[in-house]
Amino acid sequence: MIIIKDKAYSKEEIEKLKEMFEIYIKTVFDVKKGICCAGCDRHFDCEQLLLKKGSKQGDLWGGGIDLGTSMIDFNSFINIRPKQNNRSNEIQDPEIRKTYENLTKDFFKEIL
């Protein structure tokens, strides 16, 4: 189940987000607006939903949470952006990476 929010997910919502992979939740954040789209099969799916809601491509970054280790990752094909000097699927800009990490901790404070 995909859920888009601008505030923290509840435990019940997190359980629904786990439906796709059980031990991993894919997330895409609009790092400017502080909006999260999570629970997708592919980051591209969440990216498209956020674009339809008015987010700008350059503000959307993907990654996820390994529920077994509580580790946040910064890895998604949507992150490959040569025009933004991000030539990898990892978020390379330290400021964007830190913002993404902080947003993940805020939105998923029930489990992190």
C-alpha cells in the first residue's frame, strides 16, 4: 500500500507500508516540501505520484528503510541525476543526504 503524508506515519500505517516487502520500506521524499511517499514497489511509482501532486523532480529523492537492521539507505534509480551532479543511485550531496536522513527519522520515529 502506498501512503503519502506530510507528517509522521503511525504504527498502523507502517504495518500497511510493510505489505510490499515485509522487511523493507521504499520511500521517496520531497526534501523541500517535507512530504513522504512510501510503500511502493518501485521508487518511480512514488516519484510519479508526488510529481502529480506538484512536487518538482529536483526535490525528489529515493531510498528506504531496512526493517531488520533499522538502517536507512539512500539508494534508488531515481537519484541518478547528472544535471544535479548526482551520477550514482546513491544520494551523493551531503546536505540532501542529511535532509533525507532527518526526514526519514521524523516520519518513521515509531520504528527508528
